[in-house]
Amino acid sequence: MLRIENLTVDHGAIRALRGVSFNVEKGQLAAIIGANGAGKTTLLRTLSGLNKASEGQAHWNDHNILHSKPEKLVRHGISHVSEGKSVIPGLTVSENLELGSLWRRNRSESAKSKKEVLELFPRLGERLSQRADSLSGGERQMLALGRSIMSKPELLLLDEPSLGLAPLVIEQIFQAIRDLTTTKGLTVILVEQNAMGALKIADVGIVLNLGSIAATGSAAALKDDPAVRAAYLGF
Amino acid sequence: MFELINTLLIGITAGSIYSLMAISVVLVWRSTRVVNFAAGGLALASSFVGAAILEKTGSFWIALPIAMVAGAVFSAFIEYFFLRPLLKRSGDKGAEIFLPIIATLGLLGIIKTILNYIYGDRVGSLPPPMSDKGFVFSGESIALSPMRLLILGIVLLLMISLTLVFQRTNLGLSLRAASFAPEISRLAGIRVDFIRTVGWAISGGVGATAGILQTTNGSGSVSPESFEFSLLLVFGFVAAVIGGIESLIGAVLGGLTLGIILAIILMYVGGSLVFIAAFLILILVLLLRPHGIIGAKGGRRA
């Protein structure tokens, strides 16, 4: 499981996260919602090793994950799909996927993962030799997710996968994320502006406000909480 | 007509060597976003290694690969011990962006000073390993000699190997990914710092080849203050910029274009204008096609 205690992160003089603590059980999908600047992206970037923590602890399966480099954390099963369809435009779809499994140094395992990804997102299969920058927004998000799955993660950190996508595509992506938790037993931390959509598929929800936790609970309970509704769901 | 063909042959040979230097510059630029003026110094130092090995063994075919390895080691050393700590400390604000460039200029000076200290007035000798007498066609000697063929062959072989490495291997995929998007590559599990050192090493090996070929194609000897190497560095940079600084194919085309144009100017206009002509071409390209002759806007190629 993921255990986070008193996590504090500073960007220069600005304190982006203030003593955040929460746990996520293995196999759970946790949605992290909150306004712009609440510290959601900072939280993910700290968990994947891109940002440095000033204080606090974070453990994944009893392994201390703070102060490690991202490329090392990947080898511990943590995979971060950063904001804005994180694919490499100059590489082909196939190369983007293979990139995720290079560190495993196992051709047959990689080929197996690739097959799984293409079953999950058949549209990528039709575009394997195309450059990633020729894909639509939804396809790019699928590719970013696919690349992440190629590294055989146990903990997926997803930063706003719905950003800039059409409602139908969002539904498709969210469904795929839900499937990854249910069928493959992945643990997922899903950061979203689209709070309603995220809470619909999540098991638990965490509301961040100005770097602190404002509310936590089961996703269903948060969805019906009048205060959360008013502040983050817009009705 | 005969004269024109000869001029082209001379231009293509010289240009293929500039291409190698340009590739050396491009590889470092792509891996760390640093304009590496030390590349000229590294090529020079590696050529001295080549000359020393040639003196000991008498074989060009032992000297060349050892010089390439030496260039790779020197270059990786510089990346690891100088540039990496420097880039970790320097930011991208204000004057700090000039730090790496000034550092590589400084390194160029340091390398030359060390070579001067070791060699003083002595020169390293790298005579052509094959005949540089032109083949004879219908009684006239053309500007294509076994040595020139050898140079073209080595350059071609190196380019094919590089293309295969970049396009067909996991290392190549890592190198391309890390140069396009270091952060995403890290998140995908690529050891970007290590890959950058490898990029510098390959650049050093290619630069060493350029240095040795430049010497054998020119005066046959290498000195710490060699003018040939200053030309090589400058023309390599110009070729890299003409090719769009991002692209290996661009570097090759840039080198060949520059070599041919300079050979034509040398033959039909005058030797004193060659240096100025190179800068004129550079300025024209920057004005008319700032992304280089093959760099499509925004599109980077391998």
C-alpha cells in the first residue's frame, strides 16, 4: 500500500504541499481533486521523484520512495503519466510504447505487455508506425497510458488524463483506467480537474485545498457531500 | 568540365569530414543542449593519440580505432566531471544560460594548453595510409585518389553504423528519447544521465575520426595550434547549423553542401575568401532558413 505522512514540498519560497497524510490500499483507485494550485500535480511529481520533498515520508510497499530518481522508482513499480499527454512526438507510436519497457531488458515480456496494451487500446495498433505527433488528443493519452503499462507498474500516477479531451473520449479513458484497477489489480492515484468523472470511477477520494487535505472519504460519500459538491463539483 | 568534376570531388571529400565534425557537435547538442566548442580540442587531442599509436605500431588501422576510443573516453570524461556538475548548478535565468558555452570554450583553451605543454613545438605525424595520387583517366589525373576513396569509405561506414545504432537499437531509442524529452524518458525508466554520457562518448569518437581524417587529407601532421583544426571546428559548426543543429542527416547534408561550395570558391574565386564565405553561408542560412536546410518547423528528426 501507499503510505504518505506529513508530506511537505516547497517550490522556492512557496509551500506547495503542507503536511499531507493519507493511505491508499493496494488495488484501490484514489481520485485527488481540487482547484488549480491546490498541489495535486506537485503531489504526483513528488511521488514519482521529479520533485524533492522538504519534509515527511512516503512509502510504497514499505519502500521509502522519497529522495529516489524517477528512473529508479519505475523499477519499483511506480509509473507516472505526467500532465498533457506525455508522449514523445518525434518517436513513432511503437517506439513510444517500447520505451516504457526498455529498462526491463526482456524482449518476450515486453512483447507480451505490448499485446496487452494493444488489446486495451486497439486504435494504437492501427497507428504503430506513425509518429506520435500525428495522433489525436485521445490517442495520445492512450499512448501515454500504454507506455506506462509497458513498464509493468503496480502504482500508476495519472495527472489529468482527461485534459482537453472530448466527453466521449474521456469516458473511454476513464473506463480503461477503471479496468486496469479491477482486472489487473493496479493501484491508481488519479489527479483530476474533472472531479465528477473521477469520483464516479474512484474507490476513495481526497480533496486538496491550498496544499492541505480538505476532505477524504469514499468516492461515493464525497460525491454526495454538500460541501464538496458546492466547492468542487459545481452544483 | 574536368576541372568542375575535380572541384566537386575535392569538395565532397572535405565536406564529408566537416559532416563528421558536425555530427559530433549535433550529438552533444541533442543530448545536453550544450554548444560544445571543446569538440575541436577533443578531436585534436585524439589525433595526437592516433599519431602516437601510429608511431608505435606503424599501422593506421590500429591508430584510428584507438584514437576513436580515446576521443570517446575524453568526451565522456568531460561530460561527467565538468558539464554535469555545472549544468546541475547553473539555471536557465539571465547570464546563467551562457555558463556551459563559456565552459566549453574554456575547456578548448585548457586542452590546447595541455597539448602545448606536452608537445611544445613537436608535431604528431599522420601521413596518408594509402596513396594520395589521383587515379588517371584518359591521360589526366583526377582528384580522386585511393586515400580520398578511403576517407569517403570511412565516413560512409561511420554514418551507416550511426544510423543503425540510432534507428535499430535500444540504445539508439534511448538516445533519441532522452534528447527529445528527458523528463518523459526518466519517467519511462531511461537512465538519462548515463545516456547523456554515452551521447558525449559517441560524439567524441566521431570527432576523433574527423580530426584524423582532416589531418591525413591535409598537411599530414598535427600541432597544438593547428590551423587545420580551427577550420575543422568552425566548418563543423557551420555545417551543423546549416543542417538545423538537431538532425544527423542535416549535419551530413550541411557538411557536404559547405564542402562543395567552399571547394568551388577556392577553385574559381580565390583561397583568401574561403573563411569569409563559410560565415556568409552561415548568415544566409540563418536569415533564410533558420531551422536549417532540412529542419521542418517544429519537426525534429532523428
